[in-house]
Amino acid sequence: MPAPVIGITPDITRESAAHGLTNRLLLNLDYAEAIAHAGGIPVVLPPVLEPARFLESLDGILLTGGGDIAPHRYGAPTIHPATYGISDVRDEFEIALVHAALNADVPLLAICRGMQVLNVALGGTLIQHIPDEIDGALNHRQQELGIPSGEPAHPVTIRPDSLLARIVGTTHLMVNSYHHQAVAELASPLLPTATAPDGVVEAAEIPGATFVLAVQWHPERLFQHYPAHHALFAALIEAAQSRAARRATVVEKK
Ligand code: MN
């Protein structure tokens, strides 16, 4: 069986280097480590081709965390002062990648910003800054609570009949939390499948798709010590397996 190839979306930065200002890709290595640990081949997707072109060579997609999505993309007329890290190139590439992946039924795991990108691509909206919009909200930035990276920070309640519940094997899960934005209106056909105690949507999926799963937390920082979080990557790889086998057959015929 060929190992599934999983495309990972990087962040894009503009930095000064010895030869002047340059555009660079940036990726926290733990995303790639989580894919490799689950049996996939991680590859990074630079935004230099139409996203659909990449799909011919991929069996699954991992949308990663990062800066905020430009608010105009979900119809918000103003930008909250806490908004940071907007990249038009990244927004455009990832939104187009979501559409291409859904059209081709390519398995997709969306993490943190990735969940927000998935929702916005489908016409949903975001809460721009949780503390301003949810009374009595938890602090979803665990770094401000002194909770170490790689440790869970708050519980989520999971919908029992969901793909997520089947994967993690429970309806109550502790998750980490590094976000100040969240889903506001969840776009159809996404189904909310986990919520924090303050009502923040923490996971979503598309019933009937081969595999479209989104989580607001960061399983790539938990997978080494918490089997339920490793299981998310394992489920992506398993879902990508049949596409990998199919692609191998097509290559043999050529
Ligand atoms: Mn959270």
C-alpha cells in the first residue's frame, strides 16, 4: 500500500534576508511530524500554483493554524484592533484549496485557523475577538493562563453521533487552546460537533463527505502524549489511503 501524500499549508512571511526583502514559507514542524507519525508523507504547499493542480499529486490536505483571515472575506465591514497576521495570498490560496478539495472529495483536516478558513470558504462568519463578543468566555489563549504548550487547557463536549466522537472515542475531551477568534455562523453543510463550556464552537465536520473534519484546537501539539489527538491524524491518513491506492493504480496504467 502506498503511503498517502498529505499537502500542508504553510504560513507566508515577508522577511529581510542577506539579499533583501523576500517572501518565505513558515511551518511549525509539529504538523509535519504528526502526519509522518500517523504514516503519511507530509509535503508543503507553496501558493504558486492553482490549488487544484496540487490535488493530482495529493491524497489529503492539512490546513494549519496561523494569523487571522481578512474580515472582508466574511462580510465584516471593520477590522477589530486585536486582528493580526492577515495574508491575502494565504487567504486566497487556502480558500481556493478548500473549494478544490471539497469538489474532488479529497480528505481534509483543518486545524485552528484552518477550521475558520473552511467555514469562511463555505460562506460562514467569524467572531473577530472572543472576549468582546461572548460574555463570560473562557480565556482561549492558554499562554495567558500559564498553561504549558502541549498541555490541554479546557474541555469540549462532543456530539455523540459524529465522526469526531468515533475517532476520539469519547464525548468529553480536554483540548489545548490558542485562538482569539472562533466560528460565528457555521456555514452549511458544516455540522458543529464540539463546543467549549462557554459555547465556542470547537469542531465541525461535513456529514456525508469522505472526510472533512475541523478542530479549533491544536492536536499537532498533543499527539505525542495523548492518543485521542493522534487519532485525528491517523483518521486523516486512513481516509486518504483509498485515494492513494487509486492514484498508484492510475500511475501504473500510465
Ligand atoms: Mn478553545
